Amino acid sequence: MRNIVKEIESKFSNHDDFFIEEELVDSSAIYLIGYKTLVDLTKSKLYVHQMAASTNSVKELFTNLSGQINVEAEQVIKAVLEGNLVIFSHNGEENAVVDPIVQNLRSSIAEPKNESPIYSSLDAFGEDINTNLGMIRKRLGSENLCHCSYQVGELEKRKLSMLYIKGRTPNALIEKVDHQLKQIKSDIETIDDLNKQFGQRRLSPVSHLFATELPIQAIHSLKKNRIVFFLDNCPFALVFPHLLGDMLSSVNDRNFPFILSFLLRIFRVIGAFATLILPALYVALVSVNPEVFKTDLALFVAKSREGIPLSAFLETIAMVVLVDLILEAIVRLPKSVGPAITMVGGVILGQAMVEAKLVSNLLVIVITAVVIASSAVIGMQNSLYIRLLKYPILILASIFGILGVCIGFIFTVIYLASLTSNDIPYITFQIGQKGDVK
């Protein structure tokens, strides 16, 4: 091969879905170059051989296949990144940019089911890893987008792909993650199995990986110097490392003016704070520190709890657990049954408990606010762990009152600040290109 072909091969050496295939045409060798995730190589080979059957030379073949012949190296690289098929003669002196038979990247693409994009494309990742890679390549046609593939597992070998932008993602992070992936010996059946390979703490509810089914969110994460994983038969992009800002900021926010985007993030902060604090604050003010209320407000709260046999802590725990069970049931049940369960659990059961004097009206309002607030953060996994962290604060509030609320919140912040992913703190909001954090 001539230098230009070797230069292209060196340029794409970090792209495992890049191919250079040698084919014989009329006793002469030609080289087919492109991306497996964008070009249907089998059908493209068949098409080239069919065209070659009606030609007398390689030069005539190139002329029949394309109007772009003998282009410069930069144009060849651009053509490959755009998903075209490039053909070189054996001596490398002649080339042609051909419109290929492309991979059908939309055959298994559906709308997202767990995320609701606003002012953006409605495509979502599917279970085929090549389709997912092709969707990223189609939107981010950069030669700096590198792809490394792995075969992980012992009994069940699964394809795992790692994407990053060369020159942006810190080299130290890439090397460490590459080493961790090559050390995988056990089967990777779930996202959590992969999560444990990065040193997850046994009882930690916070994952190292942030799952998204939106291509635009995955590309945004790549541009923010992160690593994106794709696991075969997993319809999500797994962003590493998972940071606190992922539940407060979304790429969809950038479609709005800055002031609106800023307000949305403030609302999510309020939602996370309310989810952690509101139930504990109700218990603290009603049962331990009622003297904080003014007289008229204290009388109103006492009247709302008149005739209720349970303590404030027990009624709050009962309602919080019941609501979490209802939310979990709604997620698991078919869509045809989910709305009915929502009506029975959220309205009828709540009203019946109030009329039966098991819980107060004020508590129902508090729990409703908590449910709404927990849904304001981005990502189902973030909503789940925020709902889980409210229980320790609630227990401390029932013992120490407002002091317990403050202590529980401070310990929660300290715990989150202690979490790291490959030495990158969880509370980091931006990863620098040289490995520093901001």
C-alpha cells in the first residue's frame, strides 16, 4: 500500500469499527475503507463485484462507481467520517469515494421511554451495539472520536465498547479505565455488574455510571470530557464517571435562554433538597420541636392531627413507605394497569386514610410535595437514591428534632463528598482535559 493508505490506517488506529478490506477485482487488488458501523460491508462488496463484472480495468471501475476520483488525503478522511466507502487501488495512486450501502440505523430505533426530550430529536438507543455506535458516529463525525472494543465475561462473552474524544478526556482516566476493563473476569449480566468493576462500595446507592437513552445526552457527555460505554443488548449509553451535576443539568436545558436554564436547575436543587428534608422536618416540628411554631400555627397543626392514634413518626413512615411502594408498582406494571393503580393508590387510598383518621391532611400535602419534588431531578436512578437517603434523616429527626434534621443533612453531604470514581470526586461539576477537576 502507498503512504496515503498507511497514513489513513494510522489515523484510525484507535477506531475498532474502522476497516481496511482487500478485495481482488480482475486479478488486481483494491482496498475498501470505511466504518463497519456506518457501511454495510457485505452488501457493498457484492455491489463492487457486480460493477466490476461489466468493466475492463480498475480505473474504469472507479469511474463507474463514483464522480469523486483521486481526491486528497484530507477529503478521504472526511469522506470516511461522513460514512462513505473509499476504494483505493493496490498501488495507492487511485482512489474513489463511493456512496455505500449504509447500515440501517433506524430499523430498531424508537422513541425514549424513560426520558422526555424537549426541543430535540426523539431517537433512542436500541439493543444493537453497532446501531448505537452508528448513531453517535452519525451525529459526531470527528476523527478525534475514538472507539475501543472489548469482549468481557467468562461464560457469556459480551461486546463492550468505550468511546471518548481524544485530546479532551484525560489520558490518565482512559488508561485506568482500559486497565479495569481488561481485568474483567466475571460475566457482565447487568449494569450493576459493570459498575462493580470500578470499585463500587458494597452499600452505596450511588452508581459510577449514569445511564441515558438519548444520543444527544451521550454526545454532550463526550464533549464534557467523559467516557461513554455501550454494552451489547443494553439499550442505554453508560456515562462514566457519574457526577452530581448529572441530576441537576440536562443537555435539553441548552435549548432555552440562559435565565430559564438557570431557573430549571434551581428548581431541581429545590426538588432534591425538599425530598431529603420535608418528611423529616414534618416529624421534627410536630413531635419534637413544636415550640418553633407560632401559637396559631401550632393550634392548626394540633387540630389537623386530632384523633390520630399514631405518632408523627409512625404515620410519616407509613405514608412514605406506602408511596414508595406505589411508585415502584407503577414502574413495574403494564401501562394499561399503571394509571388505575395510580388512581387507587394516590387518590382513593389517601383520602380513605385521612377520613379514617390514620394520617393528617397536612402530612398528605407534605408527601405529595415530596413525590413531585423527587421527580424533578434528572434520571430515574438519581430519583431513587435521593428517595432512599431521606430515611436516615427521618429517623434522626424523630429522635433529635430539628437538630437531627441538620445532622442528617450534613452527614448526607459528607457522604456524597466522600464518593469517588477513579479518584474523581462525585461532587465534581466539570472534568478538565488534563485530569484536573473544577
